[in-house]
Amino acid sequence: MTAIRDLTEADLPWMAEVERELFGASAWSRDLITEDFRYGLTRYRGLEVDGALAGYAVYGFDGDAFHLMNLAVVSAMRGRGLGRALVEDFMAEARRLGAPDAWLEVAVTNQVALALYRSYGFEDVRVRRKYYQPEGVDALVMRAQLTGYRPAQA
């Protein structure tokens, strides 16, 4: 059985380890994860399979756009629709908050993620050259229109 829940500070060492395993030198550090989590402006969500964490997503809303900052599924659990479940959670929260747009960056080399995001209506916006460091991999900035622009009420 799968469930998505808010991560707790106790989950952050697990997340940092998954980051290192999956993203190598460009992984978020444990210190960065902990500092960002404690700052409280982003939401950390964990996906559990039979009670064990198997993936996570980090996202936030600045009032204009909803931004998916990080998403990962542990290697042994890939290909089971868990990434899709995390994107569903992200998109549902964006719509619930009335975000006009959803944004993300993804490595141009990550074909699986690109296909997943495109299946949710994300479109290519631009390339950020050498975004992922120290490897120097380009990122594709993607956007999905949700509600569109609405002028502020006077």
C-alpha cells in the first residue's frame, strides 16, 4: 500500500542519503536539506510503500507560481508509478492553492522524468546552461499552466 505524507525532521537523514545515491556530486547536502526544511517555506513530502519511505518531493508556492524543486524515487522502487504519484500530489496541491502555473527544472539528460512531466502538460520554456554542478549538466525549465493569470482584485 502506498501513502504520501509530510516528511519530518527525523526523515531528513534518509532523504540526504537518497540524494547522494541518486544525484551524486550535485545532490542537496544534508545541511542544505535541514536548513531549508527548518526555514519552513517549502513542503517536504514522502511517499511510503508498505510503511517504508520510497520517494520524496519538495515544492513551494511563492504566490505566483508553484515550483517543484526536487523529486526522487529510490532506485529499487522505480518503474512502479511512484514518481507519478508524487507528481499527482504536487499538482493537486498547486490546484488547491490556486497557483496559476507550476514550474520545475529537470536535467536535459533525464528522459524518464521529461516524459513524466510532459504527460502532465509541462512544456519546455528554456534551457539553463550548466545548471547542475559540478557536472555542468543543462536543465530544462518547464511550465504547466494551471489556472492562468488572473488580475488581482482591487
